[in-house]
Amino acid sequence: MTTQVKHYIDGEFTTGNGQQVIEVTNPANNDVIAQINCATADEVAQAISSAKAAFTTWKEVPVSERARVMLRYQHLLKEHHDEIATILAKETGKTFEDAKGDVWRGIEVAEHACNVASLLMGETVENVARNIDTYSYTQPLGVCAGITPFNFPAMIPLWMFPLAIACGNTFILKPSEQDPMTPQRLVELFVEAGAPKGVLQLIHGDKTAVDTLLTDPAIKAISFVGSVNVGQYIYKTGTDNLKRVQAFAGAKNHCVIMPDANKQQVINNLVGASVGAAGQRCMAISVAVFVGKAKEWIPELKAALANVRPGLWDDKDAAYGPVISPAAKARVLSLIEQGIEEGADCLLNGSDFTVTGYESGNWVGPTMFANVTPEMSIYKEEIFGPVLCCMQADDLDEAIELVNNSPYGNGTSIFTASGGAARKYQHHIEVGQVGINVPIPVPLPFFSFTGWKGSFYGDQHAYGKQAVRFYTETKTITSRWFDDSVVSGPNMSINLK
Ligand code: NAD
């Protein structure tokens, strides 16, 4: 029997009444593993109204009690770590090791949310004028919503709801319809951690559900992570509807390789960062820029990539799994085809790769192009598959110019033995997250996830102090307690006296 995916609305898990059905498939063979009855407009409205009602009481719960829910939650997530990773691996096709990483990077954010009291602290200045003190508080916004992508079904929901809720908001999560069972398990554990009814709601569906969240006046803030076109749509529609929006979008991440770098480190790091997770990471390295003589390492990189073997989630020797859907695979193959037609050198082509017994799965073998130029589709488009594009630059300045001309700015890295080159790169590069001899520089949650340019629309980023600002309002209080022995006359100016 096919598993029915559950919504969590007004404190009840329900399979819902929606007539529109989406099938969840195993990317390794496209068998149907679950079914979603998409939330109807009424069900979304019910979730919003329940979250609105819950806000009136949740915001009054002392911050230390809210933190205790997060403490129990992060503990439960750790207890169920491997179980969540198994659900995740089965519905995404990720290898078990990689699935565990997805869960763990989310747990780190839930851990950080336990520290919410310190994160919420305002500022104080005594005696801003005679007998007058000014201090600020951070207060929650109300009902917030999160719309998340398929590629990190544990980590990205956990970027959002634990911190938003710890700040005193209530939250509606609309996860990707392609892998909804991991988020469902995250929500079940949150309920087990003692979150009161209505504080967190889970609705499944597609554009219809999202559009209701974007337009309903009760929703105060929208966090989105996904592709660039949808990100722009969410940002424009959400802000047109007077909401606070943070929209994390697509990417094209470059790794610059200087000839003084350690060759073997470069090769090993590029292999993992380019085709790991089948290239379906927003921080994957999809472009390697070889500076000067470093281009001589391209044949060895090709040999290393040729040794990478995709496989099933529970195959311990598999390096990565299938891409998420037949549509995703068709898109990747079409871009590989365009790369060849447009004149790039296809050194490795994984288009025909398959796994015996799983021939109907969405497999793409490691693929590598050399002599890629900025006009080519494989450079301009986010491929989101296990495809590495290699380019060349005469010197560091040329490499920096190339990276800065990209419309995206999520992540980048430089491999070098020179502090001077690294310092120059980190200073001049117009990208929000920079790795120095670190290929995928995703910051831990005491920092924020700070994509730039076409990879992010908004102001305050995910997790860390910026997310606390995103999910709260600042209230500034100017207070005077009269010293009754001194009575001053009327003050006719705006100056504080
Ligand atoms: P997607 O944009 O297709 O879907 C993301 C979410 O938006 C899903 O919940 C989906 O149901 C919803 N959605 C899809 N189309 C919609 C529409 N027309 N209107 C309203 N809602 C819609 O993205 P995806 O394929 O699930 O995820 C992969 C993308 O996410 C890649 O582009 C990747 O770079 C990006 N991503 C970015 C970051 C980042 O931090 N910048 C992190 C992870 C993933």
C-alpha cells in the first residue's frame, strides 16, 4: 500500500481532502513510494488561522520555556538521527553518509536555537538625557512561513522553523513535494518535544498552497529556498503583499585553482564538491577555474572523476545517488548535449550511466567539460547535476573578473599556498561565502548563510543573528522616571531634555 503523506494542521496529522494528487517516487527506480493529497485552499486557510490563534499565547511563553522546547527537540533529532537519515536517503536517493550530513547540518541550527535568549537581547543606554534611559527589545512578528526545496529536506526546514518559533513566532512549513516524508518526521518530533498546538503547521502541495501563503495578510514573513525563477517570483509577490521576504535562489559556484596549490588536495576536493550529492547542492562547485600552469592537472582530475561511481543509498561504496526526478535528469542531459554542440570539450560524459537492476532510475554519471567559455549554456545555466565545467585564466586578476561577472554569488573557493593570493581573492570577490582551501564554505549557525547577487533576494539571511533580526521586530523604549524634586517646564523642542 502506498504511504499517504500527512499534513499537520491545527494540532492534527491528516492526509487531507485535496483532490490534486502528487506521487512521491524513489529516484533510484521511479517506483511510487508515497502520495500527497495537496492541501486545499480551505486547509491552508485553516493552518493560517490556527497559527494566528496560537501566536497570541505562544508569544507570551517565557523565552526560557521556549528554549526548553528547542533543547528537547535537538535531543530528539539526535536520538532519531539515523532514522531520519534513512527516510531522507530513500526519498532523495542520497547516500546514507550524505543523508546523515543533511540531517546533522540541520541539527546544528536547532542546537543554536536553544540559545535564543541571548540572541534576542536588545541594547541599553542609560542617561541618554537627564533621567532618561533608552533600551530596545526584540519581539516576534506573528505567523511566518517557509517554502523549501528538495535538495536538503532536513537541513533547510531546520534553517527556518526552530529559530522562528524560538523567537516567539508561529510557523507554517510548505516543504518540497518531491521529498515530503523527511519534513513530516521533523514535524512529528517537534510535536513530541512539547510544542503547543498551532505553533507549527505543515502543509504539502505546490504553487496553489504557496500562493495562498504569499497573499494572506496574516503571514508576516516568508523564507524561501529554491530555484532562481521561483525565488524571484516569491520575492516580488511576497513584498508586493507587504511581507518581509528572504529568498535564497540558484547558484553557479566557482573554485579558483592557483598553480601553487597542493595538486592532490585540489583534485580530491574538486571531486567531492562537484559531483557529490549528484551535484544537487546549492554550494556545489560547478566551475573550476585553473590559473596558469594549474591547467596541467586537468587530465588527473578527469582520471579521478572517472573513478567515481554512483549507486544506491545503502551501497557503502557509492559516491552519490541518482538525481531527483526524470525531469531533472532530462534537463541535465539536455545541457550536456548543448555543451557538446556549443563546442566545449566533453572529457567525460555520464549521460548513459546506469545501475544494473535500476535502469529506470535517474542516473547520471560524472561528467566533465574543458575549455568552457562564458557564452556557453553549460556555464550560464545552473545544471544541478554531476557536471563540472573547467575554464582557464592567465592570472588571478582574470579569474576574479570572471567570477565577479557571474550573476550568481552564493559560494566560491580558492585553492592556493599563498596568503597574499587568498587575501586578495577574499577581499575582491563579489560572492557572499568564500572558502580558502575549503571547497564548500557553508557557515555554521552562529554565523549566517550569506549568499549574494542572484543567489539571494532580501536583506537578512538565514540562521545566526541575521535570522533573529528577520524573525523579529525591534522595539525601542525611551523612559524617564521623574525626580519629583525637580519639575521642569514645557519642552517646546524635539530635543530630549
Ligand atoms: P524549486 O524552486 O523548484 O522549488 C522550491 C519550492 O518552491 C518547493 O517547495 C516548490 O513546491 C515551490 N515552487 C515551485 N515552483 C513554484 C511556483 N511556480 N510558485 C510557487 N512555488 C513554487 O527548487 P527545487 O528544484 O526544489 O530546489 C533546487 C533549487 O534550489 C536549485 O536552484 C538550488 O540552487 C536552489 N537552492 C538554493 C539554496 C541557497 O541557499 N541559495 C539552497 C538550496 C537549494
